[in-house]
Amino acid sequence: MTESGCGKNSIMLIMKPTSACNMRCAYCYHSGTGYSGGVLDTALLEKLIRLAETGYDEVRYIWHGGEPLLTGHEYFREIVRLEERYRRPGQRISNGVQTNGTLLDDEYLDFFEKNGFSVSVSFDGPGICNDLRGETDAVDAVLRKIASRPKLGPASISVVHADNAGRQIEMYEYFKGLGIPMKLNPMFPDGSAMEIPDKALTAEEYTAELGRLFDHWLKDSCAVPLEPIEQFLNILFGRRGKDCVYGSCLYRWLGVDSKGDIYPCGRSYTEEYMLGNIAEVVSLQEVFDGPAYGRLARGAILRRENCLAACEYYGMCQGGCNSRSIMAGDIEAPDPFNCYVLKEMINYMSRRIRECETACPRDMNPIVRKLLAEGEMLI
């Protein structure tokens, strides 16, 4: 789940149709739900799809969790039936699934391929890299299977923590060997992760290891897409990145849980920012117009004003992520972790690219070479 780019009359819906999960990853930020086995009622599901598809020209659904595949094959068939029922001529509808991969059988794979779903698997890589998740061999087998189905747009998300931070090159080479784009996220400080503080990384530790990965990737002539590296590259070259952390999601994203409760996105939010319930609203615009979303928007605007006044990097990050700021304690202040990472990585990458341009231009990653041919770095 990485993209933030939606058109003006577009919405991204992070759907959590169940909080149940058949795994208990040691760092799961979702653990506060208690992994309830409830499933979003199909009447609420239908209402949400109807409101989304009557209100927007483009609707993007990300089926998240919990583990969304626990809802079952028939539930996903109902999702597609409802989307088709309310789809308007010329309307753009897309679906993606974020899954732990353990339930991705051939029936799911055939269905997703037939109906244009993209599939992203949460997996931290080979061996010890994946120790805080488990099911390593089973998920490896599934990844090898989906890698042979390019229509699924296979991708991966890995969590970086103290045990695997120094193995990011190994993780990258594993996914590269499968031909699967990857995204790395630092361990999110919420839920079960709060019980393993020894696995957390400081911003300095995370950035140092990410810099080493960038050095490796910069000279990879057969590179696969890699986030957040490409996010920082896009920012460095004055382009819009795909990731929501350094770009505003205001008025374009919503998250919906298994009870039909609505939140600003799929990340952690305090109850102060619960925006209502699907059963109670008559349009999604009503959600954005409500008092809870107003508090979120005002806090985000004040944070941006504070950043603009104090930081030369504001134009690159737009004040950062609302959820990260809230979880750090103050929506009106940027999350210090992300601030440090952005500034250090932008400067480090700029310096290393210039050095590579001079010393080894032929060895440079073609993704970087293309950006250099099309524009200039901001720093």
C-alpha cells in the first residue's frame, strides 16, 4: 500500500473487512483490535461501494486487514459484483490486496488475475530477516508463484527493525531475484511493537542502513523498483512521489474497519479522529465535512504552517504524515523520525549520485540515469 496519487475527483479507500488474522507478527501495529473475527457486514459493504461509486469518478480500493483473505472467496466475489452493480460508464475502479500471503491459493490467484486486482505480500525476506513474522517457507513458495503472474502486479512490503536492518541488501537481492518490486517500512511504534522496544531503530540507525542499501541499488544495472528510495529520488528531482508519508492525503483517503467505522486512513489514529460509521452517513463528502475531519485538517494545516516557517525542506515533504504526527504526540508538529530520515536521505543521495556521475557513470542504475537525463536535482 504505497500510492498517494489520485485525481481531483478520486478517492482511495483502505478497506479492513476483518480484524482477524491467522498470524501474530511481533511488531503488528494492528494488535490493539484484539484480532476480532468479525467481518464487515455485506449491507455496509454495499452501502460504502454505492456511496463511493456514485460520488467519485475514480475509486481505488485497497483490501487490507487483519488478513483480508480470511473473509473468504465468496466475499471477494461479492465485492466485485457490487462494484460492477454501481459502476458508472467511464468510471475508473481499481482493487489491490495487501496480504500475509499464507492463504493465497490458486482460486484466489485466478480470481484476482481475472478481475484485475493487484497483489502485495507482507514479507520480510529470507531466513532471519523474517523472524518476527514467521511462515517463511510458506510465503516464499507463494511469492514464487505470484512472481510468475505479472498481471497481478506483484509487490512486497517489508518491515525494517533491529534484527534485519543490516540485512537490507540481502532482502533486496531476494526480491530482485523474484522480479518483485519492494517497499521497506521502519517498524511502526504502535501495537505489539511497543512490547519489543529493543527491536526499534533510531532515525539515525535506520537512515545509516538505508544509505548503505542506496549505495548498492545506485550501481545495480538490473534494479527492481525500491521504496522508499524511489520516493526520495522523486522528491530530489522535484517530482511527486507515490508514498503517502511525504504527500498530503487530505480529502482523498479514508479507512474503513470491520465494524464500518471510518478513519482518515488505514494507519493508527486515536478515537478523537474516528469520523463516523458507514451506517450513519449519506455521502462520503459528509465525512470530510464533519467536525472530526475538520480537527484533522486544521491540525495538518497548522503543522504545515509551522514547517514552512522553520524548515527549508517543507516544499519536499508537505509537513509529513498526519498519523505519524498524532502517534508522536502532536498533530501540529512533524514526526521527528520522518523529518530526520527525509533530510538525511535527500542530502546523502544527492551527494552519492554526483559522485557516481563523475566516477562511474556507466555503472549507474538506469532508473537514476533516466531521471538525470530528464531533469536536475533540487539539491
